[in-house]
Amino acid sequence: MTKAWAEVILDWRYEPPYDFYNDNNKEESMKELLEEPYFAVLNDDGNLVGFYCIGYAAQVPLGYLFGAYQEDCLDIGLGMKPELTGKGNGESYIQFVLEQIKGSKSIRLTVADFNERAITLYERAGFRKTYMFAGEEVTFFVMEKSHSSELLR
């Protein structure tokens, strides 16, 4: 992740209900994007289309209080440029990310329960809901995909 790509990502704005993902703490988030394992995803023309992160950076801190991350999995987080969401790009996007991180571990992600588009996409990609925890405003699903699963079912 470069500083230039991070600045672009931090300026992204999503429409409700996805505005939950809008970043309002740019200084702290810039530090995280540059210091944690975040990766920019570019299309064939070199344009930024999204990002993904792995490991601790992909976990929702509140999940620790509920024991949501006890299994040995590789956590991933995904973000796509707002203008590209809801247009059928998700399947190829998640397939690309899964190809980048393939390995022997099962893969886990955490998604807000209102994000039905993403949940449907993740289920089609072989993820299954394994845990749920709730914060004050948002409930989250933890979803896992076995390392032996196909990329897309």
C-alpha cells in the first residue's frame, strides 16, 4: 500500500447503509493502512479498484470480547471502490483476493449483518457463517471458508 493509494481510499464515501464503512479518522486510519498488511488492488489499466488486508488488521476488535477469533484461520478484509459496488464486480474481485492469499489455512472474514450483498457474495464463494457478535450499533457475522473449498461454488 502506498501513501497515495491510502489517501484515495480514505476519501471514498459510501451511500447508506454502507456509509458505516466511511472513514472519519483519517490520521489513525492512514497509519493503519501504511503499517499493517494492506494491499491495493489495481485493474489492468493501473486504476485503484479496491484493497484487502490480512491478519489482525482484518479483525473487528470487538470480536475478541466474544471469542470470535479463537480458531486458527487467516483473516481477510476487503474494500471496493464505492462506484464499483453493486454492479456485479464482487465475484471476480473476491476470486482475485482469494487467489492472492491461497494457502493451507482456512480463511475467515467479518462482515456487518446489514451488508447483505457482501454476505450473499461470500456464501457463493464458499464462506459459511460460524459466529455472530453484536456491538452497540452493528451486529457482525464471522464467516469461514475451508482451505479445501473451491474458490467459487
